[in-house]
Amino acid sequence: MSHAVSRLRTERLARAVRPFLNRGSRAERCPGCRVIPEYCLCAWRPTVAARSAMCLLMHDVEPMKPSNTGWLIADVIKDTTAFAWSRTEVDPDLLTLLADPQWQPYIVFPGEFVAPERVVSEVKVQEGKRPLFILLDGTWSEARKMFRKSPYLEHLPVLSLAPEQLSRYTLRRSKRDDHFCTAEVAALCLELAEDAAASEVLDAYLDVFSTHYMAAKFQLPLDPEDDVHTRLAPYIPTV
């Protein structure tokens, strides 16, 4: 499947002057899901409708990391765009997207770091518009830099999430339990936008991805009838 993050990854690899050597990147991986072929996730890619859209603003090497979960968002949410972030340049297509009147953009970021007048905690969409969630995809330090040094985002409301559950994502742990991976953030945004089915599917898909990824890492058996897979199974298209 080719989608926004897949295309961005291809573009980034084409610009690379030397091979990308992230941890575990030497292993053979399925081009469709980035997991070792024996643990391929492609058969578990779900289908679900969503009114919301996602815009991933990705730090330099994020599209190339096998553990990046922005890829999962693009698998699930049809209206997902992805752009490479640069301090000195901005993709004109991103500016066009933000100015498109069909969308009501929100940049998702912790409110404690933002002027109070910009912060919102609810998704209220005007009639005739659809929510567009802008997610800063990188490490926490990279996301803060992206937020501070992207003047074209300064006019947008900031959606501050205050979920009570702690992050379940274990592939690349933050030092803080309240720092969520990109797919978890997207699922929470979908829930706020009353895209309940899409939120549930993305959350279930993240669990299946994490299960396959960790099983591949430690050469563990997979059980396609366990609770994790069973939760996602109703949303898998039949041939």
C-alpha cells in the first residue's frame, strides 16, 4: 500500500547520502508494514470510515524508523497527509492544506507550554467543515522545536489532550509516561471528534502492531486468536 507516510519515506531515502542505520534497520522488513516478514502485519490492516483528517508534520528521519506509528495512522485514516518538517522551509502543499476552507485545523500540543488564549480542550467544528488534526511526529524535544519554529502554525488553535490513561506504547519509550506515541494521540483526537469507530480501530491496530513488532524482536510465537487480534478482527476486510 502506498500512502502519505510511505511516499514520504521513499522521498527521504532518495535524498539520503548514506544508508539509514537505525536500531534494527539491517533486518529484512516487509515494505508494507515495516515488520520482519515472518511477523508481517499486512493481513491485519483494517478498514474504517472517518470524518476527521490527520496531518503529520514529521521530523527528519521519522518516516524511516520501523517503529514509527504515523504509518499506522495513514493505514487507517484515509485522509492523512504527511510533510517533512524543516526549520527554514515549508512545503507549499502544507500551506494550501491549512488554508483549505473545508478543514478546521487543530495543532495538537500540551497546553502547559502554550499561551492560554490559544488552548482548547474540545473539538467544536463549524457547519460545513471537518476536523484536521496536525500532529508533530518526532521525539518530545523535536516536537517542542517544531512547535516553536513553525510560524505558519501560530494562528491555529492548540488542542491540549488530558487523557487519564498512561501510555501503553513500549517500542520507543519516552522518559515520561504521559508522553503518548503519535498513533495514541491520533486515537484520542478521533475520540474527541466523535469518530468513535475510527478511534477504536486505530487503538486496536496499534496494539496488534506492537504485538507483532515485539514478537519479531524476541522471536516469540503469535496467537491470531488472542484478545489483541480478536479486538481488531471485525474491521479486517474480507476478500
